[in-house]
Amino acid sequence: MSTQQRNTATSYPKDKIKILFLENISDAAVKKFRSHGYTQVEKINRALSEQQLIEAVRDVHILGIRSKTAITENVLAAAKKLQAIGCFCIGVNQIDLRAATQRGVAVFNAPYSNTRSVAELVIGTSIMLLRGIPDKNLAAHKGYWQKEAKGSREMRGKTMGIVGYGNIGSQVSVMAEALGMRVVFYDIENKLPLGNATSCRSLKELLSTSDIITLHVPETTLTNNLINKQTLRQCKKGALLINYARGHVVDLEALHQAMKAGQIAGAAIDVFPWEPEKNGDIFSCPLQNQPNVLLTPHIGGSTEEAQQNIGEDVSIKLFQYLETGFSDGSHTIPSLSLPPQTGAHRILHIHKNVPGVLSAINTALSSNNINILGQYLKTNELIGYVVLDVDHKLSTRALSLLREIPGSIRARMLY
């Protein structure tokens, strides 16, 4: 059976699968799904509240979101038909991953697709802050001419301190070094330096030696208010601070006070502890109207190229899971890459990770004379994921038996 034949012979017709995209997800994703035969694609250009989501997802099979839509346990409980969630962004902290795992809902994201967009903006922002461009730009708009070199500095020879040396941090490292900067970084995990970058033994060491500090860490209990009144005192006097990570990583009021005291000479903030739900809403922040500050509305990864890459990346992962059972890249379903199987029907079975389930599956099928042509199993802390290729003549009976296995969460026939 060819790939095309398998994809068109799914057990559930593609025109019956409901897909909901929120938060103005790129049209590239919508086009991808429609070109693959999925006709019921709805797009909403904003996030939904929990109650709105509960109503909206009842018959949805695939949900696409970005960073502002919170997927809670209540939402997942209402989404009885939900197979997978595509996060068209870098993070997945907006989803209750444990609840999604327990319900057998696959969660995918695009951890690399907007890396370049964020890294470029960090470099551009660094140049503008070093040159005092925010204030000179504002003065020119108000009709004042401020041509002076005082306080205006080059990137070359300065030290870039990167907190979090992951996908984005490491790319900032390469770009900063190409501009003649010395690069240091700090990460709680051991990371291989790129180029001539050097690792700091502590956050304090990095803060005390860096001219520019840029943050690229996830939102966790460890990073909550990572930059606070105490750590700001450890910064090199006159340093610049850039946060393109998560809003709760920086105590903005403490940063405001550090800038008033002259400890920090400038800042660029793209993410905030609280952000408006939609364009046009009122926004307030302690750093508004402060000198040499750039405030942007969470646009670090918002380029046309990045959104198209994200749309294509997440869509492909969702297709692979829907149509082949591939779960690579999922944060909830154990990772399986599966070879095609001809002359068989493929069944997916997700169950609680308890002893005896695989044995019960094999016993139930063998006692009903159902031959297993291929079997693949992967588990995580909470669930097990089994993919079975069985004789197509008995596949309907096999699916029924699998749903009756104790500990079963969900089972579906793929093709």
C-alpha cells in the first residue's frame, strides 16, 4: 500500500475531522491542512477564555494555539474527541501537560522555527541600546536635535552575557561573536560552547562581567523573578538588560528602581508578567516613559518567515501523528517512529503505564486468533503508547478488544 493510499484510507474520513486554530495562527498552517484533504478548518484571530474554550472544543479533533491560550484540565475534560494540540510557538507552558498526558492527547510545538527571528532582534536591540537610539529617536520625533557621542558605544569589544544557552541563546552567541564581542553564558545544564564563548560558573559571575545581559530561559519555579532586586545589584554598573524569554523572569519594578539608581543603563523588554488579550487593549508597565528603554508587545518571534516556518513545522508533526502514528516531538505521548506496513491495518492504543497491559493486549488478540504483524511500544512516567499492525480482515474486532483492555485511555484505527 502506498503512502498516498494509506493517508486517504484512514478509518475516520478527513472531511469529518474538525480543526480549530486560535490566536491568528499563520495561514500557512490552514493551507497545509486543506491541501491534505482536511476541509473542516476554523480559524479565530484571538485567544479564548477557559469557558469559551470549553464550549468551542467539544467536537474538535485538532486544536492549534499560540502562547496566550491556556489549556487547563477543565478544557481537556470537555474535549472528548481531541487527539492532538499544536502549539504554534516555542513553549508549551500554557498547557497542563500532565492532564494532557493522562488523557492521551498529543502535544507538539515548534522549538526551533523562530530562533533566528528572536536572535536577530536581540542583536538589533543591543545596538540600539548601546547607541541610546530610543531617546534620540523620541527627541527627533518631538522636534529636538540631539547629535552627540556621549554614552554612545559600539558592540565590538563588549561582553555579551547569555543566560540560558539553548536554541536561541546559542545562536545569539554566534552572531554576537561575529560582531567582535566577547561571549559568556550561564546555564544550569552543561552545554558545549560555540565558537569562543565561555561558560560561567554562576549567574553572579555572568552578571558582574557582562555589558549586555540577555535572557533565554523557560518559565519555571527556578526562573521566576530570576532577575530581582538582589541579582540586579550584582550586575556590572551601566549594563543593559534584554528579556525576550518569559515575563515572570524579571521583576520589572526592581528593574525600574535599578535604572533610576543608574545600576542599569538601558533595557529591552518583549515579555511581561501580564499581557493584554488582544491588540488595542490597555497596557501598563513600570518601565513606560523611562530613558533608554525599548518595550515591544511580545513580538520576538513574530516575523513572517518565523510564522510560516512554525505553521509548516507543527502542521507536519500533526499530520504524521494523525496519519501514521508518528509521535516524535510530542511532549505527552512517548516518541515512536514507525515503518510503514503493507497488507495490514494499524491501530493506536494509549493506556495507563501499569504492569500487565501489553500482556493483556497480546492475550486478548491471540485468544481471538488475531495475528499481530507488527508491534511497537514506548512508555513514559504516566502512559504507554502501543502501535499494532494487525490482519486487516480482523481489525474491527481487534479495535473493539483493545478498547476493553483494563487501563485503556483511548484507541483508534489509523488505516
